[in-house]
Amino acid sequence: MKRYEWISSSPEETKDFAEKLGQQLEAGDVLTLEGDLGAGKTTFTKGLGLGLGVKRTINSPTFTIIKEYMGRIPFYHMDVYRLEDSEEDLGFDEYFEGEGVTVVEWAHFIEDYLPEERLDLSIHYLDETRRKITLDAQSSHFEEICEAIMK
């Protein structure tokens, strides 16, 4: 595992950084997304969607758990916060091993279902406008992607 860190000074920078990441992703890629409430997880996810060619408005799937979008490949956005005390398997493997890219917010609630090869991201407040984005590449595939976008 290799760790990368990037500092964003605005929501626009966060979105642009995520868009660059989204352009590098391919079918079967799984990303986890953790962070402080209001730190920019949805902004980051919107940028990922742009990088994947999604034209629809992306918003948090808090009440539906999973939202699907079409871009150059399918994009699956999960918010599993409400599954904290659940033992229910919602067919995660179908998404994680599927035709698209999956991003999972609050992924620690479904840790047992996550694939080993993934990119773990976290976003945390530094101050009013700045956020620290940490990327933990869990495979050489994600290390290569991180190296490409950190240039």
C-alpha cells in the first residue's frame, strides 16, 4: 500500500482533482470515500463523475443507498451510512466486479464486503477552505493512477 496526499484550497480544486482521477479509472475499479461531514465527499464524487463522462447531476444517494449513472462506463455511487448496524448484503459483488466504477461513501460500514484491490480516499478539514485528500492505493494499478494524477 502506498499513500498519497493532496491539499485542495477550494471546492473547485477538489472537483478538478477528482475529475482527473475519474479520467484514469476503468471498469471494475472500486474507490472508498471517508471523511468529515460536509468536507466535500459529494463535491469529490461529482468530479469523479465528470471524469467518467457522466452528464446527469450527481447528488448524494443517502436515501437510496445506490445511484447509477451512465458515462463512458457505468458509475455506481453508494452511500452505505444507513447500513451501519445491518448485516444485509445488497449484492455488492455485482457492482464491485461489474462493468463500471464504484465509489462507496462510509465504506467502513461494509468493510467485510470490500475487494482487497481498491483506492481508499479520505477528505478532512484543514481550515475554512482547505481540505486534505488522502489516497491509499491498495494495488499497483491504483499506485499507477495516483502517480499519473499527482504530477
